[in-house]
Amino acid sequence: MSASPEQPEAAFSGHRIASIRITHHRLALDPPFHASWDTRPRAHFDATIVRVATDTGLEGCASGDLMVGFAGHEDLFIGRDALALERHYRVLSHIDFHYGRCWPLDLALWDLAGKITGQPCWRLLGGLSNRVRAYASSGTLRDPRQLAEQAGRYLEEGFSALKIRFQRGQWREDIRALEAVRKSVGERLTLLVDCNQGWRMPWDTQAPWTLKDALAVARELERLGVYWMEEPLHRGDRIGMKTLREATDVRIAAGEMTREIHELRDLIDSGCIDVLQPDAALVGGITGLRRVLTMAQEHNVLFTPHTWTNGMGLTANAHLSAGLGDSPFIEFPYDPPEWTLERRDFIMAEPLRADRAGWLNLPDTPGMGYRLDERTLAATRL
């Protein structure tokens, strides 16, 4: 049987894709960044920029994964209606299966769609809200005293929630650090814990926790009033996560590095999580995750994206969460002096900042509302 021809496009919007340009950039980190989830100090921070231009002179841009495998597929988009977002999503999902995660192109197309229609993306996505509360997401492993002092600084800056990293070798050492924070800030901060057991860097061969380990940690987190425990087991251990969820009052969060939309569906359907954390820059783009967000809402699962790419990826997730979701808060990577807004958002003309009450406020500017720092991009291009 011969393959079916591609479905014809809907009424042409008047804006055809004329070019897709991808560039890679590297910021040297001195001193290096010691990420809790990486056994190797990070001496540089990379970013990929995707630009989509139309034959009418408009351009959308985004950042996220490396776009591995996209080269040679440009012809699948060039000449097409820029607003045929569902069609482009399907092509990207096939590229994802055969090659790599090229979802930044979907984000760039949404930025472009906003500019074509003269609307901010949060409004195009449903217009539920133009803001979402940020939780401060730490990235380093500080000793108990230093972590407690850092938590106090987050409070002073207006954040109402903080995510603390585990991975100090023995989870009891992690609990001591958490205890110091709770003693210092009391109930003034909502505390979240990232157990970092769902995945490893390629060179890290440490085994993940067992269910018994995770349950012992969960009992301690219950005692300390932690809102959620993130990635407490290997990403494929759905039975373990469901068992853990049923055995503890602490919410179970997962899905930050999930590769495909159907895996997110299965996490929801299997009843093994309370909080779903996909990143639009890494899986599904906005087009794919908006269907997942709705599915999560129907199952009373919280949707709050993971966002450790950069401020552009964070902005895209914020538009999705504000415009369509009921996210209690969204991840905001920020752990000075090691991880500053200037480091995280070096590709942007202005870093994305939370206000003094801890909110990310999205503008009425068409598209995503961010601007590139062209001078820095030229200086850091690989």
C-alpha cells in the first residue's frame, strides 16, 4: 500500500518560512560551576539559538536543546505556512524519534506566531494569566550553615519557595542541610527537594536509590514539611514511584528529562506522580506540552515545568504555565554567586527576573517578549 500524501495546509496565513538559522554559543565559567547533579565541575555553559524568518521579514527565536539531527531537514519547513504549528509539531516529533530533540524550533515558531498575530504567547495559549510565581531553584551543595544563610537571602528577595538539592553522598547529610534551613526560615519558605535519582550524567555510574531508601527519605521529608520530593527513583521505576506515592504524604514529582509525549501520558495514567515536570525546550515544545498540561489538569496532577536551559527556555515555559496552566510555581534557576542571572541568561539583552514578590511577569509584547544580545552572541559563537 502506498503512503498517504501529506494533508493539505489550511488557509494560508500569508507568512511563509523563508529560513531557519541555528547557531551555538559558549560562555566560559571562571570560577567553574559545581552542579549538584554533575560530578565534573562545569567550566563553560553552552546555548543554542534557533531563528525562524518569514518571507515577510518577521523572525522568531528560541533556545534550548542542541538541535542535534536537524541539519538536512530544513526543506521540511522552508516554504510552509509559519502558523501551521500542528503540522510542524508532527514533523518535529518524527525527527525526535529518528534523530534528536529539536523542540527549540517549536518555541521559535510560537515566538513567530505571536509576532504575526500581534499577541503575546501567554494570550495565544489561553490567556488565563500573564504571570506565574517562581520558586528559587538552587544548583549547588552547600553545607548546612551556608544553605540556611542562602535561604534567608532568598526570603529577602521575595521568593516564597526554594528547591534544595540532595547528592551529598549520604542522604542523612542531605537531611541535616534541610533541617538547618527549616530551623532558620521556619514556615516562611515552601521547601522542595530534588533527590536527583531519576537520571545520571554519562560518566556517573552511581546506582539510584531503592524504594526502601526513598521511603526512608520520604519519612524525614514528611517530618520537615517538604512540599514535594523530586526524582526519588529511577525514571523508569513507575511501580516504585506509585508505591512510594501511596506510602507518603509528600508529593512525588518526576518527568523533567522524559523524552517523548507518550511517556508523560503514562506517568499521569499510571498514578505514580503528583507533580509533572516536563520542559518545553526538551520535550514536545509548547505545541506538545499544552496537550499534556490539559491531561494533567484532568487527572488532578500539578504541572510545573523543569527549566534548566536558560532564560529563553524558562520564558517559554512561563508563557505555557501562565496562559493555560494552574501551576503553583515554576522553576527559576538562581543560586548566586555560582549561578547568577547574568550567567544563566548571557544570550539575552536583559536577564529574566522575578519581581520583589517572587512573580515572573510576562509582557504584552508580541511573541515571547525577550530580546537577544547580539554583541554577546557574536563574541561567544562557536
